[in-house]
Amino acid sequence: MVPFFVQFKCELGQSYAVANAIAEAEIASEIYSTAGDYDLLVKFYVDRATDIGHFVNEKVQVIPGIKDTHTIITFKAFGPK
């Protein structure tokens, strides 16, 4: 499985609705509310064969209340094994 993160800017007053919709869709590993330029930070896992761009476009950005997304693709996790 390949991990990646997406930061979300939500329409005003829609952060909780977006977070709940992502949780109900059962497509995310972890969902966090954040302060600053983005409202949510969400961690996803997909199979290696899955195109992350298509996944975000077809499964994530279609959720109502999302204003903008920023996808972060990671390479290596550091820390204890």
C-alpha cells in the first residue's frame, strides 16, 4: 500500500460535513482538523497500481463542500520500525 496525504480547504462552515463524508466513505486512514491555510489533513492508502491523481479526482474531490485540495505524495517514513 502507498500512503499519501491531502490537505483540504472547505467551503465556509463545511469542514465537519466534509470530514464526516470522508469518514463515511471509508476511503481514508486518518482525518485531522487543522489550523492555518487548510481545514483538514487526511491520510490515504492505495494499492501500488492505483493512480493517485485519478483516486483524488474520482473519490475525493467529488465530496460536496470541498473548495480546494493539495495532494502530498510521500517517499519514506522515518522512525522506529
